[in-house]
Amino acid sequence: MKKSLSTRLMYSFMTIIIIVVVGITAGISYLIADYFFQIKEQELAEKGNEMGETVEAFIRLQDRDMLYRYILAVDKLVGARIWLFDDNYELLAASNYENVQETGENASMKDFLKYGAPSQQVLQESVRKLDQDMKSSNLSYRIKVILNDVYAGKSFKSQIYHPYYKEQVILVGVPYTFGKGHTGAILLREPLSGFEKFLRNV
């Protein structure tokens, strides 16, 4: 009887310990994820706000080529895809040019990015294609909802499944001003795949 009671007590203590350890692990994982998301969202929002003045200058100077190259450079610097919209839901520039090829050439965009800057023709065609892809998919409505908030002067921050990139991402949208009272939008997107692997390891 005593042995049976001690065995039951031992199993009870083990069960309690397991529950406590699992609870603590889940709580720590949640806190780590929440902290990471907040830091990343803040970083992207700050970078977007910093971009605003430079973007406005390139638009004022009507230098679309330098605008494209600036967005590519920021993408490489922060590791986030960037979409730049005007005040009428039109895509002005984007930093993802992987699937576009130079006219009359067989080299892919990756080769251009590796061996030299792509031409303005390639960059313009890439933006045009991406804009068409978005407008012909259900992504168009979602983007408009986000842009409406940004056009109203609000910053947008969220972790969502991005239907265009087919992955979970941190998405941040910030407004920028240009011309007389015009408000555009900068959307920055960073994938969560690397962090999810890190969290699983933890």
C-alpha cells in the first residue's frame, strides 16, 4: 500500500513538473516571438520613415532610374522587399526583380544583380509586371485596405501570410509625402522563415 502510494506521488510530481516545464517553455517562446516581432516592426518602420525624404526627392526630380536603384540598395541593406506606391494605388517601384530578363539577352535578373546594375528598361518592365500580377489577383483588395490606412497617415504593422510571396511575413507600411499635399505609401516585407526555424530550435 505504501509503495503504491509513493509510486502515485512520484507520478503526480513528475506530471506537475512536466506541465510546469512545458508551460514555462511555451511562455518563453511566446515572449521571445513577441519581442522579436516588436523589434523587427520598429526597425522596418524606422527604415521606411528614413526612406521617405529620399523617395520624395527622387520623385520631385523625376529621376525614376535612381529611385529604382535606391530601393534595391535599401533592400540589400535591411533584407526586406520594398514596394513603393503613389497616392493612387499605383506601384512606382519595387525591389524584387528576380523573374525579369533584359530585352534581347538570356541572362536572368540574378545575373544582372550579381554582375552589374540592371538597366532602367528592365526595372520598369519588372514594376509593370508586378503591378499587373497584383491587380489580377485577390491581393489587390488586401493591398488597398492596407494602403487606405497608410494614406490616412497611419503606420501599418502586422504579421500575415503574404499571398503573393506564399509565406508568413512581417509587413510594415509607412506614409511619405510628395508634391503639394500628396501622400504615398512605402510597404516593407520581411519573411519569418528564418525566425520560425530559430524558435523551433529554442
